[in-house]
Amino acid sequence: MLDKKKIKEKLETERDVLLEELRDMGKLNTDTGEWEATPEVLDAPEADQNDMADRFEDFEARSSMIKTLEPRLNNILRALKGLNRESFGKCEVCKKTIEMDRLEINPAARTCKEHLK
């Protein structure tokens, strides 16, 4: 039996963790609704090209991480929004019930194991 209360708690916990991680690396652009990386705040001005290169690499790493975390956050938010719908926990492809072990690992899963993307 699908325990929606337990799933909701897992989704909310993951949402909060993702939001914290995203806030550490960037900011939400309110115009586009997308997360954007922000450069690390420096305690001192850049001394040379090596420092600037390090800062650029850090910015690129932040951008890459945001590209990974943002879709996951969107899936979590989508799952939370649809949690009370009858279709929640059903595979979007075949409409069969998603396996419980899959939902326990990934409560935002949208497909069964057979149609895993």
C-alpha cells in the first residue's frame, strides 16, 4: 500500500536539501524561474591570473552542479504537487502501479522499472 504521508515527508526533506544546496551555489532568477550560478565571494581581490582561473573553474563547477540539481528539484516539486492525485504512483507510460521499492528509493519516480528512463 502506498504510504503517501511517508512519501510526502521524503519529498519535502529532499526538496529542502536541494534548495539549500542550490542556494549555496547560486540564486533563483525570478524572471525565468531558473537557478543561476553565482561566483564564490572572495575575501581579497584576485592577485593574479591563476586566482582568476581558479575562480572561473569554481564557477563552471557550480554551473554544472546546478544543471544537475535543478531538474531533480523540479521533479520533487512536481511529485509534491501531484501527490494527492489518483494518478500518483502510476507509471506515466503503462499506467501500472510503480513498484514500492522504486518509490522508496525515488519517491518522485514517474515510471515503473520496465519504463525506467
